[in-house]
Amino acid sequence: MKPARHHSVREIFLVTLAAVALLASNVFFVTIAKVHLRSGQDLSAYADNANFVHEVTKALRGNIYDRSGAVIAQDSRTYNIYCILDPNRPAIGDQIAYVKDKERTADILSKILRMDYDKILDFLRQDVYQTELGYNGRKLSKTIKDEIDSYELPGIEFTDSVQRIYPLGQFASNLIGYATSNEAGSTIGQMGIELYMDSYLSGKDGSRTYQADEHGYVLPGMKETVVSALNGNNVYLTLDAGIQETLEDSFRITDSSFATQRAWGGAMEVNTGKIIAWGQSPSFDPNTLENIVDYNNTGAQMAYEPGSTMKTFVWAATINEDKYDENMLTDGNQFCFTGDENNNPVRTYSGDYIGCIYNARQTMYGSVDLDHGMIYSLNTVAATLENELINPDIYRDYLDKFGFWQPVETDGIPEAIGTLNFTYAYDKMNLSFGQGSTVTMLQLFQAYSAIFSDGTMKRPYFIESIRNSYDNSMIYQAEPKITGTPITPETAEHVQKIMYRVVNDDDGTAKYYKIPECDLIAKTGTSEIAINGSYNNQRTITSIMCAMPAENPQVLAYYAFEADYARDSHYYTEAVTNFLRKIAVTYGFAQGSSSASEQETVYDNVTVTDMPSYINHSVDFAKSKVAEMNGSAVVLGDGSTVIRQFPEAGDIFTTGQHVFLLTDTQTFLMPDMTGWTRKDVAGLWSATGFGFQLSGTGKVVSQSIPPGTAVSKGTEITVVFE
């Protein structure tokens, strides 16, 4: 048995040696003898002018998704066509390498590119080495490129590039940011999450090294080294596309109603810290990068005087210190004060005072109980709590525990920490009703998570997970982070009961923010903005912080805008209530239910799950499964088998979401998109790869291609939202 084994090894060795010799001889003949060994082709025309060529294969940047798998940002590899026209370009074997049959080539390209035949023919009849085909020959999808390649047209070749696109347009843009190509053609994050997550989103370019003639034609038989590109990882955010789009719509309503300088707001799950909406106005469309007036993320980087939304923490501190008597009556007219040896405000009714605090519009309320101090949002009662029931030092200690004037450290985003003015009696007095010192919306989110829960404070966050773009394996999974317990559960419950009356009492300052879906708890705010160092009531910030449902708060929402003073700013609340109603409907609060376990991520009848794969399944099978998931199947094409889908397998699917089932890559019947959201249209875009131009925000009101029309590759579809 042993001799036979040695004989087998020897045969393998000889065969391997022969193969190596054959390869070496082929390279020898190509490089020295200038003859292709297998075909006998004379390669002297190539080898005499040969150069080594090193090409970079650009990696695709990872996608950014919302929590349900809607694409917020993605790379699109596009192709530019060019045509070799010089008949002197050497051929290999029987295959010419230039456009010889110009008429046939123009006929095929005109149909695929939807260009005028004569115009293409004019390009092809030029007396130049090569030509492009103008605008219609640029930024072609891979599907169109593959279709052209299928005709094997001599002399038709392509260059490729990568373009970063944002299907949802203006969508939390100052948070998401944007990425652009650098001089090397790589897409680099320039702002926002695109910048902060750049190391995860960026891929690693590949390469191809080969020998070619002076015109770039590849020499046969020569060694070719290829290193595959490695695409970047995908980032999933906690944002909800539907709620975010409603927030963007609300900004437009506010601007038209109050001619705002700016507006900002968002929403967050109280018990997890997941931010489900976050935005500002003015903002920008990252696809065009036009009219960018502010590169800052307002909610994290703009510190401002929050006004009466800070009063909640005076009440919380006083209750937590066991100094609160809801039956106690106090002066609701004014609070005049002097300063003691520690510069703490001391009430005085004599004429010897350094200042007086009044309520909004200097309204006198007489003798009021402490609860009504919050229900009416009285500066005088807030001053009483801070300076007579507790003291400014105790209040400041609580504000520190609530995380103010400290970085929140959310996902590495840049943030301001605000400014605490706490030196003079005026500083300390103003702090009780939210003037004089500055905080950020991000800090308010964190602090109010304790008020709206059992006193446990959670860190807000945007990044839900980071996943491998090839197999969807988890690289990072966020978890809720407790950042403190500044108050007891009993205190939180007590404050919530008072905030319920702020909305639901007939004289509560938030009564115009009620929504039919569920009860709210809230605190309103109106703060003056100092202009040239003076508070003259010319410009104010109107705001509201609320939570729902009132009996078991699950989601907090905040909305603020800066504009010239308007007495009715808390009366015309359509913008805010639209936003609140969208949250309530999305989470199923209209039925009085609350979120289920975090592991299952269920919002009443709305469930978030991983999307199965329907590729290669029959359309009937896929439609039945989508129906079982309470989704809405949209079949594209008249084929019987699913060849592409969106959401893709492994992406997140939300109950009620459209599922696009592609059966034909060349044509489909245009669906009626009336009432669709940008998320829906982005799904159609991703599934088909067809060209879309989107404008406006809100819901679809018009489309350039009528429903039921057969749409073929190359068609540009314009969609308008309002």
C-alpha cells in the first residue's frame, strides 16, 4: 500500500509542475515573445506600449436606517457610459474594440437611455478617440448598465462612481448630517451622524492591478491582482420615520402661523431613552446642500433660557424635600426681594427692595395654593418655593442631580452644556422660573425622564444598533442607561398629578394642547430673549414639555419656537397637537394600551420584527405571508416569482408597512402613491432602482406618472409632498 501512495503523490506533483510550467510559458510568450500562447494572437501592438494599471474599487458606505428599516442615507453606485470611436484601437481575436456599427448602437442605446436616436448618432460620428453621451449617459443605475452590457456592443464601456443619497430628503438633517466625496472619490462624513459614525459607516476600498495598452485595453494572459472592496457597516437609529415626518410638517405650520426665527423639538421613550423624533427649522436637504443657514444640531448644541418648563424642577425639589403643602396659600401677586449676606433673595413688603418678580403680563392672582402656582405657571409661586420653602442652594443641588450644566454624552454627538448664573440674588431668583441661565433640549429630555417615570433618569440616545452590511450580524446594540435617581417615585407621581391639571383643568395653561387619543400631562413655557442685554418682551421662546398617556407616561414630547412675542402662542396649537396625535396613534395610546416588552418592541397593535426573505418565492406565497404580518404588499411587474424585495431580508418591518415585491427589473405598473409618506416612496425607490425626484414634505399629493402606467427603466418619476 505504501508504494502506491508514493506513486499517487508523485503524479500530483508532476501535474502541478506541468500547470505551473504552462502558466509560466504563457507569461513568457506574452511578455517576451509578444504572442498569446493559447490563441497565437500577436500582441506586439499591445505589449510595446503596455503600462501597469492600478484601479481602485470604491467600497460602499453603510446605510443609515430608521428603527423600522426605512432608508435615511445610502450609497448608490452609478455609471457613466463612454464610447470608443477610433478604429485603430487593436482588437483581440475576432472581437473589435470600437463602435463600428454606429446605427445599431444608436438604436439600442436610444431605447434604453430614452434618448433621441439622431442625437446619439451625432455623438458616435465624431472624429475623436472616445466620447460620452451627455447628461442622459451619466449616473446610470447598475440595472441599466447590465441591460446595455447584455447586447455586447463593441466599444461601449463604463466608468463608475458612488453617490450618497438621502431618499427622505429633509429629515432630521442637522442630526443625520451628510457625507460627500473627497478628492480620492471616497465618501466621507462631514457633519452629524454621518461624521460621528464615520469609522463604522466607511468601508475599505478594493483594487485591481493589470497590464493594459496605451488606450487602457486589458492585455490577455497577463497576471491580474484583485482585492475585493469591503463595504461599511449599517447604522440603525431609534428615530421613527412617520413621527419624524410629522414633526417636520409641524415646523412648517408653526412658521406660517408665527413667522418663527427658529423651531425645534422631538420625542423620546421615557423608560428607554430612545429618541424617536428630533428636528429643527430651518434645516436643509442633504441631497442638494442648498440654503444651509445653521450647521449646528439645535437640540444638543444650542443652550437657551427655557422659561417655565424649568418650574417643574422647583416643584419636584420642594416635594422631594417634604416641604410641600398643597393646601398652603401664598401671594400670587408679586415677589419683591432684597438679598441676604449670601446673596439669596429674601421677600420684603417694604419699599426697600432690589427687585420684584411678577407673573406673565403682571397678572395679579391674589392668594393661591401651591398646586395652582404650577397650573397657572406663576413666577411668584415658583419664587416662593425656591426661596421660602427650600433655598436656592438646595434647588441648585437638585438641578445638578437632574444633569443640567453637564454633558449628557449621547452617542458622541457634540453638545453645549449651558451656563449657570448663580452669583447674585437676581440670578438665583430668575433660576426659579427658567430665566438667566441656559440649558439644552437634550438636557431637558434627560431630566424629564425622571419626572415622567418613577424618578429614574435615563440617558437619551439615537443609535439603536450597528450591523454588518453583509450578514446583518450585530456589532453594537444599545441598552438603556440610568444616569441618576434625583427624586423618589412618590415625588414623581405627585408632580405628574399636578401636571395632569395643567392640561385638563379649565384654567390650565396647556388646555389647548389636548388631543382626543389620550390624556396628557404637561408644563408650558414662555421665556423672554435678551436683546442687546435687555428683556423687553419683543421676542420670546414658546415651548411645551408633555408626556403620554397621563396614567402611565411612556413617551415625552417637547416643542419650542422662537418668534416675536404673541399673546396667543399657547392658543394656536395645531402644529404641536398634530405631532402629539401622530405619536399617540403610532404607539396605540388611543386604545389605552402601552408598550410591551422592550425585547419584542410591540406598540399595542404595532409590532416591529425582522423582515423574512421572499426572494425566489412565488408572488402568491409572498403576498399571503405579508398579509399574515399585517403588511401591505405592493407587487411590481407581472412576473410570478419575487426577485427583489423591500424591506430586504433582515431589515426591520413594522406592522402596516408597505412591502414591495419586485418581479421584473425592466418595467412595472405605477401604483397610486396619493397619501404615501416619504418612507413609502423611499421603499419603492429602493426596490426598483428607478430614478425619483422628491420635493416637499408630508404626504404625496401628486406624481408625474399616472397610476396604472407602465414604467420602464430610465424613467424619472417626480413626486410632490405637501
